[in-house]
Amino acid sequence: MTGKRSRIQALTEHASVTQLELFFDLVLVFAFTQVTDLAAHETTAVNMLRAFLVLAVLWWVWIAYAWLGNLIKADEGIARVALFVAMGAALIVALAIPEAFHDLPGGWYGPLVFAVGYLAIRLIHLWVFWCASAQDRQLRGQVTRWALGSITIGTVLLIIAAAEHGAVQIWLWIAAVAGDMVWTLFSGNDWRINSAGHFAERHGLIIIVALGESVVSIGVGVAGLPISWPIAVGSLLGLAVAGLLWWAYFDVGAAVVERQMAEASGARQIQIARNCYTYWHFPMVVGIIALSLGLKKVLELVGGAAGHTLRDELHGIPLYALYGGVVLYLIALVGFRHYATKVALWPRIAAAVVLLALIPLAAVVPAIVALGILCAALGILIAWETLRYAQPREAVRHAEAREGR
């Protein structure tokens, strides 16, 4: 890596996430909102698949820059300029999400705009990573192996898909996303983690971004409706669910996995970073976005939008998104913790099974009651864990406090 301050500077071990990285993540806030709107526009299985694929592409955009930001200082030299340019391309991609599969009349051809914007983001990332690895032969080899497959698969197939329609287009998207993820998994362990703390913090913040989208969805669901007690109760229940998901991640688990990654070295450290964060965080984000869709639909019902009443039930995909999103999040948390520590969080697996079993009940009660049941189940899980594991929980949290001093 070059030593010239005007070009690239290495990230130090005790670095924190920069304001520029947070600024970059604001584009993802908008993009997540666009994905939720895409899913809510047409609640069919095919459209849910489209929304999932768009979210997977956005995740791969973000994860690439998260790894890059752990190697070099994002707000210094050419990295700063490159990140701003990438933000511009990411904003165009986010704006094109409603047209990622179907072009709207007038303007540019939406699917191609999405694909070319994605290509631009990836090429900017590759160029900066290539510059950053100039004096690190091992890292340069890793970047080369990864780029040969990842850039080719992930971008070229999306450009081809832009010219297709229907099932062919969707299969090309699936191949692009799956191929990119699989190639990254098997391309090697010669990456670099300069700061375990920065890496964990950045991924924790993207969970906050996703949870923020769930809160936004509450507001969107009742936009333009007069405030009432059902809206107030439904909104507070939705916020409580988001808060309990925050608790499940940040109370202890995030610190435990970060410590495991910091204490590991060599290939094992890279594997924890890649598998726990790059891969297991993705279903967490998918689960939260699915929850956001469910919350939006619940608030539309309880708010009386489009002639609905407080007695209306939540059915079909929105119901499965509400409960299934939380189930997916809990299972991903189990995988996240287990890979790093080999400890399986059985209470969370049991809670996921209970939530799945509660779906038939949730389908026959008013939507606000279904949301209340979900909130109560999560509350019981968190309360039980807090009391059952009080001693080890306090040991972890006090250790964090001592390290903070």
C-alpha cells in the first residue's frame, strides 16, 4: 500500500467508522426503502423474489465497500473521491429499483440503468482495492482471483438480464447473485482485516440502518391518516418489535463475536469476518426488510386505509413477511454466533419454531392482535435470556465497559 498521504492510507487497528462511511450508508437507507416499496407494490411470490434479488445486489454493493473501508481510510486521498463517485452511482441504482425488472414509459431504459450503475459501483471498488494492494502480493493475488469471477458473474449477467423478460430475466438475476456469492466464498482467505473493531462496528451500523427502515415503514403505513389510538398502539408495538430485535443483536452477541474475530488470526479471522458478517448478516437484513413490509401492511389495516377496519386480519405474504422476517432474523443470529463460538442459542431456535406455529393463529385474529402476539413472544424470549444468562451477560457487558475505559 502506498505511503503517499494524497493517495491511500492504511486503516489503523483501533480506527472507528468514519462519517463518510456513514454518509455512504445513507444511500442504503433510501435503497432499502425502495426495496420495501417494490415488495409492497405487488404482494405476489414472484414480486417477493424480485425484491429479494434486488436486496441481494444492494447487499453485495455495501459489503464490498465495508471490506474496502477496513483496509484503507475511507475519508483520505483518492478513497474519499472514489467513495463519493460510488455514492452517486448507488443513488442512481436506488432510483432505478422500481424499474429494475420492468421499464416504465419514458426516460431511460430502467433495467439497463440499474445494471450499468451496479457495474460502475463494482469497477470503482475494484480499482481502489487494486491500488490499495499494490505493495501486498498476497492481497493482490486475492483481489485478482476474486475479480476474475465476481465482477464477471455479478455484473455481466445483470446486463444480459436487462434485455430479457419474465422467467429468463429472473433466472439470470439468480445466477448473478448466487454466482457472485459462491465465487467469493471459494476465492480464498487471503483478505486483510486491519481492524476487527471497525469491521464489527460497520456491520452493526447496517443492522441499525435496516431497523431504521422498519420504523420508516410504520410511518409510511399511516401516512396521510389522522392519528388515533389504533395507530398509536400499532406504531408502538412495531417500534417495540424493532427494539427487541436490536436487543437480540447488540446486548451481548455482537460483542462476543467481535471478540472472537479480534482474537483470531490468519485464515480463521478472515473466515469469521466473511461467514459471520458477510454471509450471516445478509439474512438478518432480509428478515428486517420482510418485517418492514409486514409492519407497513399492519399499520395500513389498523389505520383504516382503503376502507379497512380494526377487525381486519393480516393474510398471505404480508403475514408471512411479518412473522417469517423475525424467524429468519433469529435463525441468522444463531448462525452468526455459532460459527464464531460453536455455541448454539437453542432458546432462539425454539422461539423461531414457536413463531412459525403461531402463524395460523395470527391469520384469524385482527392484525393489531397478530402484531401484539409477535411482540409478546419476542419480549418473553429476551426477558428469559436476560434472566437465565444474567451472570455471563453481565461479565461480557462489564468487560466491554472496562475496555471502553
